[in-house]
Amino acid sequence: MKKSLLILLIAVFLAGVGAPLYAQDATLTLESLAEKVESMVELVTSLSDRMNAFEVRLAALEATDTPTATLTPTPTATSTPTPTATSTSPTVSINGTMNVRAGPGTNYAVIGQATAGAEYPISGKNPSGGWWQIIYGGQYGWVYAPLVTATNPELVQIAPAIPTPAATPVPTATPVPPPPAHAFSLVDSGSCPGNDQQTFFEGVIRDRHNNVLNNVCVHIAFNGPRNTKCSGCGKPTGKWGFSPFGGRASSGTFVEIWVVNCPAGVNTDGSHNSKDFSNLTPLSPKWSMSISNSVGCNNITFKQN
């Protein structure tokens, strides 16, 4: 419809324009005018075809639903829920009663004990990871890792300050007691009740196992060396005895008795005493007494060391 209308308009235009041109140009013939009209018709037809194609494309575009712009509602602010509090802090649970130490090692002092089932926060570890540093009674303590159960151990860092263990004291040598100064000890000074008839002194010799011992010589001295006798010599086993005054001792007499080496001439049957005083080196401490009144002394005992 539009094409036909367009051709009609061109024809009218040519009729209005062509006649005057034809009148002006005597050489213009109807044939040449027809040719020009035909070429113009072809041009118009080409333009009409292009317009038709444009109209088709325009119709196709118009037929496509254009999305309606919709307003995106602004989300209302909602409060983020606070997550339920869960403990992620590293802790230890004590498997059995154990020592808590001042540092990571048995060479540190024990500062307390942790009982089975108790739990403590972990505040650090030693570089090897064999000991946990815990908060124990308001201070740092250390527990041996294999004896506890750790929770979240991967969060534990090496403790920034690990105490230095106290220097181990160098043990001093236990002094060895010197050997006894004598081969025998005076273990019992006996008793010395009064005896008006005769002053005497009796005693016994024992070995280191407390058994009575024979053939050990004992010397008695007062106002100088006096006599040497052996134990069990003319006396019951282990016994020795002196009655050196033949009666009562004079008041103020000072008496000493001690163990000596047996000199030659001492008979084991007690029949002879020795007067060999060449070696009276004491083999025991000396028993001594200053006599004021006559006494009879018993159970003076020397024991082998």
C-alpha cells in the first residue's frame, strides 16, 4: 500500500515536472523520458524494499517483551545472631594424680599436685611439646604431656619464657668417719659399790658381735704400771680381774685400766701375770677412778671395734 502510494506520488511529480522540462527541451523525447521514469521507479522500488525490511525489523523489536524495570526492595536490616559461646581455649584434663612442677622437667621443683579429673587452661608448651604449661593456682605450672589429655592442642604456642632450672647441687662427699682410734671401745664402766674387805676390779671382753672373747690382755696401773692379765685366763670365758692391793686401797689412789697388746709371759691359764711393761700402748680408752673408800668394781666391759 505504501509502495503504490509512493509510485503514484512520483508519477504525479514527473507529470508536473516532466511537462515543463519537455517544453523547455525540444530534444527530449517520450522514450527517453520513459527510460528516466523507469529508472526512477526502480530506485523508488529499492527504497521501498529497504523501508519494508526496516519495518519488519522494527516490528520484530516491538514484538519483543521489554522487561519491566522492577525495584529491588532494600533488605531490612536484621541483627546477626550471636553464636552460642563454645570454649575453644586449650585445656588439659588430668588422667591421674601427678606432680605439677615449676618448669618442663623432673629437674624442676614440685610446686603442687593435680588430681585425676581436674582441668586447667593451657598457656604454653616447651619446644619439644613434651610438657604443657598450665595456669595452676594463679601461677604457671608444668605437667608431663603423656599423663594428661589435651583439648585443642594445635592452638598452643611455645611458652615465651621458660624458667631456668635451679642448679643441681654438687653432692659433697659424705665424710668417711676416721677409723676408730683404738681396737677396742669402753662400752660399760660397770658399777663400784663399797667393799670394806678388799678393793678389786673385774670385767669382760667382747668381740664386735658382742660375744665374750678370750686371750685379750688388760693392764692395770696405779702409781705407775702394775700388772697385765688376759681375758679367760684362770677366769670364766671372757672375764678378767685384779685384786692388786691385797686388801683395801688407800684413799686417794688413782687407778687406770685399759686393753694392751699381750706381752710375753702371760699364761692363758692365769698362773702367771706379766711384768713386761715395754709396750703398754693403749688399744682402748682408759677406764679410771680415784678411790676415796674401798670398792669392788664389776662388769667393766671393753668391746672389739
